[in-house]
Amino acid sequence: MKTLVLVRHGKSSWEYGVGDRDRPLLEKGINDALLVSSSLKSMNLKIDAVFSSPANRALHTCMIFLRQLNFNFDKFQVTNELYDFSGDDVLHTIKNLDNKLGTVMIFGHNPAFTHIANSLGNTYIDNVPTTGLVQLQFEAEYWASIKKGITVKQVFPKNLEG
């Protein structure tokens, strides 16, 4: 059994004269990351490893989650392949994960994450929103052999706001 948790980066700012990789989170992005990571913490999911895109907005979102979850940073890695918008490199990363890892969380970008959620899950998602979390489960022993799995959970900030 393999479990994949996709988290799209939080809402980011276009206000600064920086390249795409360096765009920061807006305050809303930070607040949404706190909200969704708190919801994830209540699920008591045992996560074996976490990978993030090197883009500032994805990495900052990831750091908020890791702190909320008291996650061991030794099991965290920045992966350039996750700075991908098509989904091809993301899928390559997933298929090449260490088979000792049962549950993996990755942080990245759209449209790649919506594409991955729809091609690997069994529930159609029109759009994974910023700070959206999608949990997928696969009846597979090896990451390389995962195909269509089950969309176990979707946690989107708009559904958590009171």
C-alpha cells in the first residue's frame, strides 16, 4: 500500500519584481497553510518523507506544514523535478520514490498537481486550489507500478474557513 499526499503551494504574491521561483506567499497563503496543516495533523497520518519544489512559495508552504506536524527535517528534501507545471517530472519523481517509503507528501504547482490528482485518483477535481491537499492511495508494493488509485481525502482551505 502506497499513500501520496499532494499539496499545492499557498497563495503567492505577484507584487515584487522577482522571478517566478522567488515569488513569496501572501498572508492569505500563510494562513491557509496553517489551516490545512492543522487539519492534516488531526488526521494522524504517518508520513515517511516530504519533498518540495525549490520555488519560494512551495518551500514556504512546506515549512509551515513541517513545523505544524513537528516533522523530522532529516526526512525532508528539496527536489528540482517538482518545479514542474506539466506533471511529467512530478510523475517521474513519484514513480522513482524509494519503495521503503509508504506515505509521501509532496509540495508543488498547478496545473501539474491537478493533472496528477485526476490521472492517479478516482475522483475528478476541477482545480486543486492554492494550499489544496489531495490524498491518494494505491494498492501497490512499488512506486514504479502505481496506476489508478483512490482519492481518499481532499482538504481545501475554503472548506475549512469558518
